[in-house]
Amino acid sequence: MIQAIRGTKDILPSEIENWYFLENIFRSVSDTFGYKELKTPIFEKTEVFSRGIGDGTDIVNKEMYTFDDRGGESLTLRPEATAALVRSVIQNKLANAGTAQKFWYFGPFFRYERPQKGRLRQFHQYGAECLATDKPESDVEVILLANSIIKKAGISDYKLLLNSLGNDSSRAEYRKALIEYLENKKEQLSEDSQSRLQINPLRVLDSKDKRDIDIVKDAPILSNYFDEESKNHFTIVTSMLDNLGVQYEISPKLVRGLDYYSHTVFEFQSSALGAQDSFGGGGRYNKLFSELGGKDTPAVGFAFGVERLLLILEELKLLPEAKTDCDIFIVAAGDGIQNYSFKIAQELRDSGLRVAVDLNDRSMKAQMRASNKSGAIFTILIGEDELNNNTVTIKNMGDSTQVNIAYNELSNFTFNIA
Ligand code: HAM
């Protein structure tokens, strides 16, 4: 038997309603915030991500699905959306200085990671990006958007972790101090952190390895290196969140795994998830546009992992009730009856009802059983009598009452489908 690729998942009919449930929330909440949908291709030139996300990151170094196409060009299945969206905004000239441009997206992404619960090689993200403003108010807006989605999905028990990476010059100062501190203890760090030390020392801060955690405890603190601009930006973000009653926790070691961030970074965590407890994250990225050849355009955004949101909903029993197969099941048996039953089914479908017919030419009894199983609210029975008299018998499956009406009256019949 040919199996699906490890770390990929079929989305089965029994699960699809859960996806629609979230997708409808993504669409409607984004709309209330005035964000517009933008869809980029599934693959891009590799440099979009290597330049955008950063050469020193795990995503670029270890996790990208990169291949040469038949023309010899290096292409990559998108591991995230932000760099691709920025490429598209530059190419399509969608950003105007001085006016915030707001976009959202939903779709599949690809990372070569070790599959486990909540970690896939093809996963889905919903995300939103607010472009062309460096104001802390826009950081707050995207956090509010993320919060509204989580709340609308019914999730109340979660944590918003917040930190600031400061501006580039503050971070450069801090980087020097951190490298100096870590170099002295290099031997005691994990192998991963030793190799990250010079390229991406901030990542050592959020390492999960016990050896690193011990050393990081006494490392210099990033916020102590902030200049006025860095301090002001973050103070406005936190005080606005306070005023709005948004709960958050300052997490001084939160640095995130992508290189493009500066100032505000944040992550959403849920205890309903296992080891992969982060179901979303984002932050400000002011240099990505220039990195990808565009005009300096400050921006901020975030993305949720949709499979992780679904895991939370499942764990907390918040998934919507499963939909029935149909509203009306037509039970029809007898010679030449199919034309009559198909005609009726089609007319009812055209009026917006969900109608199923038996396609296996089974007995009346077997069809009745199928109707029961389908969850239909009404069964329409068509036998020889109905065919000869041009009528149908409608059975209410709730109270088992039946009426026989003329075919002509069917369009006036009120099917009460809750
Ligand atoms: P990220 O933290 O790499 O950020 O991914 C966002 C979310 O995608 C994660 O919190 C997680 O829920 C989900 N995710 C990531 N990798 C996997 C995986 N292998 N399997 C399942 N779920 C996964 C970004 O991608 C940034 N582009 C977010 C952003 C937007 N920053 C600014 N704008």
C-alpha cells in the first residue's frame, strides 16, 4: 500500500467541517479588522526565504524543501508566508508609505521537521500582516486581531507571551555582550548552541536544552541594552494592552526562530497542547522589505498553526457538532422509479436543501436504514403508488408522522430544517 508522506495528513470528510469552522472565523474576523486576503504561490525562488528568514535560522538551514526545477532554478516550497507576502507586495506595488496596508492569508506550508503531535511537514497557517507603519499601535492591532480569533473559536485558556527585541542598534550592543558571556561558558553549552553562538546567539536564549537553560539564567538581559526608541515602542505596546484589558506575560527570553524580527515579538501558548505548545507567533519586522529589494517598509504580523488550533479545540471539546449527511433522504424502489426520484431530488437541491438518493438499487428496507443512519430530518418515500398517482410521501424522522402530497405541491411544502 502506498502511504502518504511522513508528516503529511489527509483531511478527511469527517474533519472538514472543523476546518471550515476555523476558516469562517479567520475570514469574518479579518474582515471586521479591514484585512484583505492575499494568496501567494506554494513555491517561490529560494532566495525569497533564504534572504528573508535569514541564513542562520533552522528553517533555512535544515527545514526547507528546496529543489532545482528542470530549468536549473532553485525553488522552495514555502516554509512560511511573511517573506513571500512581502515579495508579492513589492512586486505588485501594494504598499503606500503613510497608509497601513493590511493582509491575511491561509494555506499549506512545508518544513522538513521531525514529525510528532502538532508538528507536521505539511501544515497550515492563518496569518495577518500590517504593513507600512512603524507605530506601536499596529503591533497592538495585530495582537487584538489574533486574540479576537482565539476568543471567537471559543478558546479562553491560553497565554500570550510578549517580549521586545529592541531596535537594531540596541540588539547589536546586546549581541556583543551575550556572545562575550556565552563564549566564556562555551564548553558547557549544548552542541546546537555552540554552533549557534556566533551566527545566531539570541537563539541560545530560548533553547530547551537543560545545559543551556542553566547558563542562560545569568545571561545579560536584553532590555537593559535598550535605547530610548526601543523602550518607548515597547512601553506604548504594553500600556495600550493594559488599558484594553489584554492579558499577557512578559517573557524576556522569547526571541522567535526567524531573523527578521525587531521590537515586539509574541507567542500564543496553550497547555492543551503537548510539547509543541505554541500555536501562534509573530512580531515586528522593519527590515524585511529592504532585505528583499523593496523600499524600507516597517511591518508587523503573526501566524497561527491551524492544526494546533484544531488540536486545542479537540482537547477542550470545542469542535462544532458533526454535520448530518443530508436533510432529506429519498427512499425509492420499484421499476422505472429512478427518473421520478432523481427529478424530485434535483428540484429540492435547487431550492437549497441537502438531498441524498440511494445509488445502489437496494431494497426499501435497506434504504430506510440508510436514511436513518444519514441523520436526515425527512425521508421522502416513493413506491409504485406514489409513482402511479404522481405523489410523494414525506416522513418526519423526528416524530415519524407521514403525509402524502401531490408532486405539484412539493415546492410549497415547508421542510423545517433547523
Ligand atoms: P512561526 O512561529 O514559525 O512563525 O510559525 C507560526 C505557527 O505555525 C507556529 O506557532 C505553529 O503553530 C505553526 N507551525 C510552525 N511549524 C509547524 C509545523 N512543522 N507543524 C505544525 N505547525 C507548525 C511564522 O511562520 C511567521 N511567518 C509568523 C509571522 C507572521 N511573523 C510575522 N508575521
